[in-house]
Amino acid sequence: MAALAALSTGVPASAVAQPGATPAAAEAATTVTPAGHDFTAALSGKATFTAGSVTVTCTVSTSNGQVPAAPGNHNEAGPVSSSTTPATYSSCTTSMPGVSATVSTSGTWGVAMQNGAPATAGLTIPSGGFVLKTSGLASCTVTAAPTAAATVNGTWTNGAPSTLAFTNAAVPVKVVGGFGCPTSATSSTFNATYQVGDTTDPTSQITVTG
């Protein structure tokens, strides 16, 4: 639910949250159910990270977490937050001929679900928690949230399963490397949709309401 940085992944500035920020409409009451249930977020389709003319595409990504136990699954005046495992990314390719990519993630990630119209979920990446490396004709290292934790906002939709979509979401990055690396980029764009399933009770759905 995360990983936002591939070769300077990109997300529109309107979707970028500053480090430590929470989803919009933080004044609305939020309830996430079922309380205490574990969940898995699995990529549906592909995740793309774009910097300039370079795009990295990954087709496998997952992250796990748990809805807070009651009464922590309800907040009268804002989002319901919980930690998650670092989102993993694999089966990644680049738009550059002769260049391959790998992504590594670390640290404690977090998600803050906020009721609203639409409901949102802010994914927080710890400082340096996402690193994308390319090899081949261009050797680059892209680090997301290079100096402090950063939060990226997505849109939550209740369903069977519920989904979390990031559309042109942005995250601060630092790019180092030689020829072919977008070293001047300071932010990246991220697009991905995750299906969120209840692993405690597969017949239930993870939902965000008031």
C-alpha cells in the first residue's frame, strides 16, 4: 500500500500529503470494522512509479495489517490508525531498454482510514522505508521519504472486497546515480489499486463508516 517511489514515482501534487499529515476531513467520525480483524492488501493489476519519462511497473505487491480492537477502531473526531507491514513489490520492469529494477522496503508503515465522501486512507512510509534500484544501462537509487516519514493519500471504497486506490499520488524522493538517472527529481508519482481482504474471517469485509 505503498511503495511510492519508483524511479521517482509520481503522484499529483493535489494528492501529496506532507510528512505526518492525515487524510482530509479529519473532523469526521470514523469506524473501521470488524474490530481486531487482520487484513491483507493485495495489488489489483499493476503499480506504476513515474519520474520524468521513466516508468517502473510492478505487478505483485502486498501488505498486512490489523484493524484496532474496540474501542480503538472508532474515532469521534478523525481517522482510525494502525501499523502495517512494509508493502512488498516484485515482478518489476522499467520503460528503459536494458534496465531492470528491484524494490526493497523496511520499517513500520502505517495506514489512517478516514470516513468521508469519499472515504480516504493515508499511507505513511517511514523515512527511507522504500528504496528502488535499477541496474543495467542505468544504475540509479531512488529513496522515498528520504529525510522524514511521508504520507500519501488514497481513496477508500467499501465493497467485497473493499479497495484502496492511489491516483497520481506523490511522495518526496531522493535520486542518486549516473547517466540516465533523474537525479533532479524531488518527488515521484504513484498509481495503484489494492484489494483489501479480511484474513481473520474471509466471509467478512473491511469497511470504513462513521
